[in-house]
Amino acid sequence: MIHRDVKAGNILLTEPGQVKLGDFGSASIVSPANSFVGTPYWMAPEVILAMDEGQYDGKVDVWSLGITCIELAERKPPLFNMNAMSALYHIAQNESPILQSNHWSDSFRNFVDSSLQKIPQDRPTSDVLLNHRFLCRERPLTVIMDLIARTKDAEVEQYLLRTGTVNSMESSQSVPSMSISASSQSSSVNSLADASDDSSSEMAMMQEGEHTVTSNSSIIHRPT
């Protein structure tokens, strides 16, 4: 299966720290595929060129994962200041994007660079990428669980501010519980554990806010 719309807005975290991928409205059970489907800024070059140059496979999701890493690290994907059509042109014609800051670890940089190899044949498959040293480093689940708990607390605080009420702890707990999106519009906390140098913070915390891109099952998803 090819998901074809991997981005932070479609990644959910459960309270125990499990990662879930949502929104399969653009997915294809057929591989290779050749449909022009996805959200522009996260779209792999071969998807953009598929109508002229042929088919693509699951490696397009690996590209989108690399873009998602940059999105989480820098609060928005590359080319987000452009309109969708301009971004599509640049993705297809220009070099792969890179992390802008120098404070990320070498293993994280290599993970992103590997995911964003412009030529699909040079890009690793998801199975190969799972063995990358950035993913194989041991890290306690308590790190992500703590971030999830803090995010839920921030969601409750924002809810109370929006409703203009001061509720007790009991009434605060009545706020509906739900999975947390990796790009929630209100005080979402995203983590890239161990991405930064060991001497610095182990995770990136960011709020996407107005940069959140809505997703539906249309042929091409455009930001609102």
C-alpha cells in the first residue's frame, strides 16, 4: 500500500506513545501507481512527474516522511511560503531540501537526507530505513509519554481560554479525550527525540498553528 499523504497532520500519538498513521483517503493498494495525488508541499518529485514519466512506488512515502521531519523540526515544510503550483514546480526541478539549522545531530541529518534522495532508486525503502541508526537508538518511552501528557494539559488550557470559563479539575477532565495529532492547531507539542546534539535538548517542541494543512480525499489537497 502507498499512503501518498504522509505529513504531521496525519500522524497521531496514543497516550502510551504509539504512533498511528491516519487519513487513508489518498492511499493506493496498487503499487506501482501513477495518479497525481497528495498534498503539494509533501509530494515526492516522481508523483509530480508521474503523468509524463511513468509510475512510482512506496518510496514516495519515504520522501514525504523526510519532508515531515523538516516540518516538525522547523514548524513548516519547505517551500511553504509559495503557492501550491510554484511549490510543485520547485520540488520537481530543484535539489532536495535540507535542514536549515546546524544544531541537529549527524544521525538525524543523515536520516532526513537519505529520505529525500531525489532519484527514487537512490532512496531507501521503508524496511531499510527502519534499520537506520537514528531510529535504532534506544530511548525511554517516558520521553514521548511526558510530551503527550503536557500536550493534553495544554489542550485543556486552550479549551478553557476559548470557552472563557474557569473550571475545576473535575470539569477539566470532562473535555473529550482523543488521540493527539502531531500537528494539532492548538499548542501541539511535537517531538523528535535525540534529533539534536546530546548536549542540547533531546526533542523539538513546536506549534504549527495557522500552518496546519487540512486534508481530505480530493485529488490534490491544498492548504486552507
